[in-house]
Amino acid sequence: MTAETAPDSSILPLDLRQDVALLTAAIMDINSVSGNETELADAVEAALRTIPELHIVRDGDAIIARTELGNPERVILAGHLDTVPLPLTEGSLGTVPITWESGVPGQGVLYGRGATDMKGGVAVQLALAAGMFDGGTAPKRDVTFVFYDHEEVEAVKSGLGRLVRNHGNLLDGDFAILLEPTDGTVEGGCNGTSRFEATTVGEAAHSARAWMGSNAIHAAAPILERLAAYQPLTVNVDGLDYRESLNAVRINGGTAGNVIPDKCVVEINYRFAPDKTPDQAEAVVRELLEGFDVVRTDAAAGARPGLQHPAAASFVAAVGAEPKPKYGWTDVARFSELGIPAVNFGPGDPLLAHKDNEHVHADAIRKCLQALQAWLAG
């Protein structure tokens, strides 16, 4: 074993061999809002270090655990440890600690922050790591387990990005699975995302004498009209149909209630299919908003589904359901940049992610674990 940091001997390991739904609840009970992942990372590391077959590296609040069996194929199973902030709604079920709707631990629906995004997936990773050598039978594929911090915040803080920079040699693989919630269906690749600011400029004046100025907010109306009239594309990429979206998401202008605004900024988000680069996506926005001052403020490339790769094809066949596209951006794009085909596959309805009533059914977590166990066994 190797380590970047020595484990804290005072941390009690999680019980990785308990029912995976109960393991999910135990993980959720550890508050891990972005920037506060250390306690959970310590618990995960301590638990993984009880498995002698794993080679472990810790980097900040991210952990890599690898088998080194010499198998011809290596699979990466990745998941983030952090959650978005806790709900502010009084009495919300989406808080920490968890709530079982049935009142019986392990039965029915589990509520709490991270239930969907993505403590069920992390629990599946840990249960797989603990059980893959049980019974004396080694897995047919080598596995790299990746647990990382700061996924729910700006990309510059990403724990996975840091691992790529600091330990890229440990992230080689033939195929990657990101255990983001997909309702138990394989979702291939992901859309890219980019943000822009379109600015209009006017002339300030007293609102009682508006004719002495020029209203920058009014001047932004054509921007909103063009965006509202735009018909987003649906683009087929490697057999999956990716729906795009192009929307104004924020508008800012004005300084006071009695002043004609001299500046207005419309923030725009474009979710584009993975057939485009960020530069090609920018060209689409600039063409639509020709004549306006447009600045790109952020961009992240998407990822093609890569389902033709033999490992991906075998996994899709093992799951059995028809694969779907991922409309949102996920870290499969980071693996795609490394030349590793990647898909999303995990328990929970992605439409519930970040909601105050975030929840997952215990059986959905168990089914996800069973599917991966069967596939990894070859």
C-alpha cells in the first residue's frame, strides 16, 4: 500500500459488508457539503484500508484504491463524496441525518441530502470493493475505485481534476463508470456546457426625464427575443439523441429605482451536444446574437458515449436496458479527455438531485450493486 497521508487511527471504519442500503444511510449521516468532506473521506479511507488487496493513495479529500491483479482489462468506478448545501426548508426530509419513510432501517424509501446525488453510488463502490475478494475468487477485471471531493462547486476546485494533475498515471483504464444517479439505466457520455454574458450599454438619466438617457435594459429585449425564439437541436451522436438547450439564466441591470440603467448583462447557458467543441458551441451563440457584445465566461466540453468500446458494450448488455444520453454535464467528460470511454450508471432518479425531498429506494441501490457485481465477475 502507498499513501499520500497517513490515516487517522481514531476514525472508526464504516461497515462495508452491511446491507448496501444501510451503508448508504451511514454515509449520508456524515455531513459532507462541498468543502466539508474531510470527515467522510477519513471514514472511507479507514474502511478501504481494511481490504489488504487494495493499493491506496490519498490526496487531500480524494482517494484512489486500485487492485493490481494483472488482468487484461481495467475498469474505473468513480464517485464524488460531496453534496450541495443542506435544505433551508424547516421540516424538510432532505436533511442530515437521514429518514426512512417506512420507519424501518433498510426498508422502502431513504430521505436525506445525498440520497440521490450520490451517496447510493458511493455506497455501491464501497460494497464492491469490500466484496470482490470474498469467497476466494478474484475478479476478472482490475478495478480502480476513485472517491473525490468538490464536485458540486466550480471546476477549478474539482478533486477529480486534482487527481488527474497529481496522479494521472493511476487513472489509466479501458473503461470508466461514474456512479451518478441514472435510475439504474446506462447514460452514455454527456452534453457540454458553456456560459456567456451579453451586454448592452445605454446612458444614465433621472427616470423622471427618461428622454435624457438611453435604457440599457430595454436594449436587451432583442437578446431575450432571439433566445426565446431559438429552437434547440436534438443531435444524434453515436446512436444516442442529445437534446440541447440555450437559455437566459440571469439578468442584471440598473442601479436605483429612479435611474435609467446604463448597463444590462444577460447571462446565458448553452448545453450543447458532444459533437461540438466549446469553440463550435460559442460560434452558435455568436451567430444567434450577432450585433451584441458577447463574452464567453466558462465552458466544459461534453463527452461522446463511446458505447462501441467492447467493455462499454458488454456492460450495456449486462445491465439489459436501452442506454440513454446524459443531458447534463458530468465528470465522464474528464475521463473522455483522458481517452477513456465513460458512462453514467447509478441508483436514484436524477430529477430528484439537489431537491429538498431528495430520496432513493433501498432496492434501487441493491439492484445497482447486483448489476455491477455480476458484470465485474465476468
